Amino acid sequence: MAALESLLVASIVVICAAYSAWRLTSARFHLRVTDLLGKVFGSAPGGWVARFHNRELSKLGGSCGTCSSNAKLKVHGR
């Protein structure tokens, strides 16, 4: 039972570390990862890799409004 608990705790720690690392990386890095995933798993036009890639691509097109830290600021005097 103790081994199962240790395995569970270790897996939770690894998942949390991977999630934190993903959130701290740039959108360009995310695009490189999705390109790699597309090559490994195949990129069907409506597949999950393509949807994920399009979602990450949309994050690159914004200006000061896309950043979560700037969401409460007025943009250009509006």
C-alpha cells in the first residue's frame, strides 16, 4: 500500500511540474511542440493536434489584450 501511495504522489508531482513548465513556456515553443506532435501522430485536418495547433497559433496574433496580466487595463484610452 505504501508503494502505491508513493507512486501516486510521484505521478502527481510529475504532472504538476509538466503543467507548470508548459504554462511558463512561450507560444512559439508550444507551436514547435505541436509541429512535432503532428509529425509523430500524423496531422489530420480536423484532428486534436490540428485543433491544438490552431489554438496555440491564435495566441500569437494578439497584442496587449491577450496577456492575462493586462486584461484589466484600458487599451488605448477606451
